[in-house]
Amino acid sequence: MKVNPILLEVFKNKLSSVADEMGVSLNRTAFSANIKERRDFSCAVFDENGDMIAQAAHIPVHLGSMPMSVKAAISEFDFKEGDMVVLNDPFKGGTHLPDITIVAGVFVEGEEKPVFYVANRAHHADVGGMSSGSMPLSSSIFQEGVIIPPLKLVENGQINESVFKLFLNNVRTPYEREGDFKAQIMANLTGIKRIKEMIEKYTLQTVRFYAKELMDYSERIMRKTILKIPDGTYSFVDFLDDDGIERQNIKIQLDLTIDGDEATLDFTKSDDQVSGSVNAVYAITLSAALYVFRCLVEQNIPTNAGCLRPLRLITRKGSIVDAVFPSAVAGGNVETSQRIVDVILGALSKAIPEKIPAASQGTMNNIAIGGINELNGEPFAYYETLGGGMGASSRHHGESAIHSHMTNTLNTPIEALEYSYPFRVRQYSIRRGSGGRGAFCGGDGLVREIELLNKAEITVLSERRRLSPYGLEGGEAGKRGRNIIIRDSKEMEMPPKFTMKLNKGDIVRIETPGGGGYFKPKK
């Protein structure tokens, strides 16, 4: 079959629209504010081997790693029509335990095995573990929640009630979790329906052919993009503030080698994995690499398996960027992924400085608050990540108070927050002057101040509280973030990562970092 460039563009948009529509279905039917309001989920379409063909514009840290979860599900089970497999194991392509993936096969008449797969990944606000919100200051993955290996959640079109009950019996908010799970199932059914319609219209042979061609097309464009980067080896080092338990200044080092149309990312000089929960599994590091190099591509290509073919990732097992079981990983997905991006961009800034921005806030500012609502006696679990300043570029100031890089979620609106939880939002504003100065200034962070209307437990996992987001070409660093608890009108400065019991009337104040500036400030 010969490639028709018009049909190639048609299928590029059709396959991406399947993932988009899956996301709309999941968003509109979910129960939790974290999924419904913040859109902390991702959807994608895969070929018969589990290679990603197309994705929606959702969350980079989910999408780069999801193919490994899909392949883990495929290797574990022979899918039948009506089956869906659930898993969250970070050591089988997951990221951290709250991110739960559901995979389904697409069957057509005359084929015994799935001809395509659809999958979605959603962050559940609680999956058990030692603290509300399942983002603890842990030292082992066993403290972080329920570990789900690949299991058949849906079999022959029916939910496996035994598996469902086992999970729901181990979380703090089972009613909410049940609703979010069923929303994920419906999202996959939406994807299956749309792909079947596409096959009926164009034939299976045609859809498969163009799915493969789209991956080849993305590979060609990615290779042309890398070819424009000067050959050489570029090194960069940055650090995590701490692991929340015992270590500070945890090194992440990259030696990036550009050789023609291929790039090798060598992280083997990074520090060993640590006791705390900032360890990143291999899938996260791969996601960060895919994200950065995809950002370099100026053309509107589909993000799929072809984008990864020119990249070679070298890690060291047991390191902070390739942790091994049973290390704690809750914060690796959200915090270490951001620092890996900072390091890759820092290395690229030495090769193509005009294309690379200064460091953005470099953290997701994770807040998890949970307890028993005194008004109705029901448990609640709130989880959110907060935006901050983006780094300036060689042509523009950085954006303020926005999610950047590996997160792509929205904020939880004040109205939804106060409706769903026993909170009062006292302040939500831009943190003026927190962006790094430069000819182009970094974006400002934000301030989120929440008053507790009932006692609760809080866990905060954050970064860039001790080490600032870097500026480039003479631009100044962005201001570090701050975590503050206000009790009886007294401010307590908290560390980057902490957990504590809160009383009714306590106030949580999070000031997020600004982005780095670019070029020396003008006089």
C-alpha cells in the first residue's frame, strides 16, 4: 500500500481524537475533584504490540510511561473481548501507586487477538497507605498504598467484583474511588467504539497501515530535529532538595551525547536511590526524555513510539533515576521527574541556547489533606498540585502561576474545593516578584492559603525550597518556594517535605517558586 499524505494527516487527527474523546468521557463521568476539576488523567491508543500510536494532550509523565504498563498487561494476559486489565505497579511501567491504569483490547471479527489497545491512567486521591492522599514520607513502597499487579478488573464485559471489593476495602474513600474506576472503564469503552467505527469505514488493513506510517513519520521528524543540534557531549548537574527523611542535595547528572540524528542520555553518574520517596523508576526517566525532545520538534507530529526510536537512555539500576523494588517512589513521579527535565534542558542549553528556557519552578508542590468530615462523618481525601513560575526564554518572559513540564493539570477552583472539603480558601494569588530577574524575567509563582474547618492530617511533598530554579545566560534564579503552617497567629516555616496533624482553624500557606530569568537584567 502506498502512503497517501492526505490520508496520513486524516489518520493523525482521527487517532488523536479517539484519545481526546476518551478524556472527555473520563472527565465528565469522574467523581473526584482531582479528576473532574484538575483533569489529572491521560488517555492513549496503542497498536497490537502495545506501542503508542496516538495520545491526547494530557500529562507527559503519564503518557511516556504508559506503554510499559500496556505491555506488562499484554504479557500477563491473553485478552478476550470485554476484558480490561488494571495495574498501578511502578516497577511494571507505572509511575506511583495513585496513578492507576486500565487497559482494554479492541477486537474485530475474524481476529482472535486485539488489533489495537486503548488505555487510560488516572490519579486517584487515595489508594491506602500510611497517610491520607497516599503521598507519604515513606521509606518503602509498601507504606504508600495498595500495589496492584496486572489483574482482570473487567472480564467478558462484567466487573470482577472480588478484585473491586479487595481494592475498595483498602482505601479511605471507597465511594469516590468506585466512581472514578467506572469512569475509567467508560473512557475505554468510548475508545473501543470509535476505533471500531474507523475500521468499519476504512478497513483494518488501512488503519493498521497508517498507524505504522504515523510512527515512522514521527521518527523521521524527530531525527531531523536532533540532526540540527551540534554533535558533541553536553553535561549538566542539578540537585533535589532532600528525600524527606535523611538525605539532602541528591545529585542528578546527565551526559548528553548528540551523534548525527541520534541522542544518548547517560544518567549513570546520578546518586544512588535514597531512603525517602523521591526515587524515580525507569519509566519516569523515559517519560521525561520523551517530553523534552518532543518539545524540540516544531512540527505538529503525533507523539508516539516513533519519537523514542532516535533516543537511547542509559541508567544505572538502583540509582535515583532507576530505582528498584521495594524503594519508596510516591514523590519520584511528581518531583524527581521535574528535576530530570531541568537537567536535560540544562544540558541542551549548552548546545542550542537560543531554543532552551531557564528553569521553571521545578516542583509540583503536592498537597494531600485527609481526615473525617465532622459535618457528615464521612472520610475525605484532598490532593492537589500547584502551579508556579515558568522559566524565561531568549525571546519572552516566563508565564506566571501555571503548571509546567511534566504536569499538565488544572487547578482546583475555589468553589469546588470549598464545596467538596471542610476548607476555606483565604488567599489564592500570584506571588509577585518571585520570578528571576533578567532581560526576560521568569514567571511568578502563586500563593495558596487554606484554613482547616476540621482537624485533619497533611502531607506536603515539594522541591525548590532550598535550591533555586536556575537562570540562563546571566539571568537570575527564581525565588525559592515556602511552606508555612499558621497556628494561633504564629507562622511555622516547614521543610520541603513534611507531614503533621492539623487542628481546626490551622492555616496552610504554600508559596510556590518562580521561574529563572534569561540574559542579564537591564540597568
